[in-house]
Amino acid sequence: MTSNSLPNAFSLLSDLLKIDSPSGDEWCMSEFLRDFIKNNIPSANIFRVGQSLVAVRGTPKVALFAHIDTTGFTLGRNGALIPIGSPHPRAVDRLQIVGNPERVFEMNVESRRKTTLKEYDGAIPGERLVYAHRLVVDGPIVTTPYLDNRAGIWAAVTVLERCSNVAVAFTSGEELSGFGARVCARHLSENWRISTALICDITWDTDYVHIGKGPAISLRDSSVPNQRLVERVVEMAARSQIAYQTEIESAGGSDGAHIESGGHPIDWVFVGAPEKLPHSSTEAMDLNDLANMAELLRFLAENIVT
């Protein structure tokens, strides 16, 4: 049966999916997370780092990085849509103005980089637009825009709730400059001596990684992380008896690459549930993969030796 409601265990995910935050517009998500953590995880210390947020419990040795921005569009002149990040629009997509789901527009798509609004009366150049929200739940499969990275945020908050010694960086700008990951890495390195990060993000369903088979541990993407740490994480994942996969990619990237470019001594490994049709209006993932992602990240955060 198909519905538009998520199981109770994922009620926070439902709330996260309702908040627009394309790169540059992360304040609403940052404030929502600050209030949620303050009210539900009172033992966590919260630090504002620009539009990013860092939450710390106990004496952490590991930090999770979960980006809070999404792709989207800036409205240019004459209805032109300027991409924010790398969205994958289609002619059937409908867009809404950020923060105003009542203002919905249809679009023309000539190519990924050449899109316009069909009718743009009442739309103001400079406004930001995102995919109009549409959530479909069919058994364990959920289809909706912006699972990347609402699902990763859900997993990170879940780990923060369950671990008494962990840090989480909710980062801005991952889809563009990666500035949020760099400033959060500096904060965590200088103030908490964090030297190990787990990237809590969503990856792709490919010929070798499939939804329904568990979260993927990335051996590499366009970046090559510290392979000794990667091997240790894979070994621990096998010991955990939690379902997982490994991926090997030549392209793509995450906050891990942005941490590297910041120059702080933090090694990182990417752990993320796979989804179909990334950066589209119909991203799809298996909620069992997301639950296993949170459980694997919790196990790693509690047991990894840094």
C-alpha cells in the first residue's frame, strides 16, 4: 500500500523533509536542529558555527558530519533558473519558493543546466526555489525530494541521542563550497581534539551498491581517504553483524573532501545509505538501510579506536 506517512520511528525525518534549506538558506534547518537537540537531548552542548551547528556529548573521540543543505535553484531574469549545486530536474517537476509551499511553479527543462519557469508572474528574481514536496511511502521504500541529506541528518541525530560520547557537525554548503565542513572541522580539532570523522550522508544506488542491502562504506570516491582508517571501519562493520556494503567510486564527493581541503588533521570515512535518482524530485531509499546506517554509525562512534 502507498501512503504519505512515515513509521513513528522516522517521525523526525518527516519534520526534516518539510524544511527548505538549499545552500545559502540553511538558517531554518539550523535553528530547527538547535531547538530539537536542546529539547530532546539536553546533555548535548550546542555551538553555532556560522550557518552550521556543532553538538557535543561527553568526551568525544569521533565526530559525525551531516550536511544540512540541499540543491535548488535561484531565479534569474526572465524566468531563468540558476542551479544551486547539481540538481537533476525533469520537465514533470514542480518547484516551490523556499519557505512558501503555496507558491508552486512548473518548469521547462532543455538540459540540466538550462531550465526556466513556464510562468513566472509574481516570482521575484533572486528568490530561491526547491522541488515541491511530495512524500510517498510504499512499505519500506520512501520516495521524496531531498533524502540527500535529510536522511543523513536523521541518522546523525539518532546517533547523538544514543551515544553519550560523540560530536556531530551539521554542516552548511556541502553542495557548493564545503565551507561549513571546513569551519566545523577547525572547531572540532581545536576545541575537542577530534581526529576522526564519519561522513553521514547518502550515496548512490549503482551496479554494485543497491538499496535494501544496507548502508555503504566508501573505500574511495573522487578523494582517497586514509586507507588504514577505512580498513579498520570495514573490519569493525563486519564484527558488528549489521548489514553493510562497500563502494568504490571514481567520482562524487562529500564533506570528507572539504575537511581535507581545510588542512586540519582529521581523517574521515564515508558511511551512507544508498538511494536511487539522487538530486532529483523522486529520490528513493529503503528505510531499513537508513535504520542500519544509524546503528552502524552508533557502533563505530562508540567502539572505533582513534
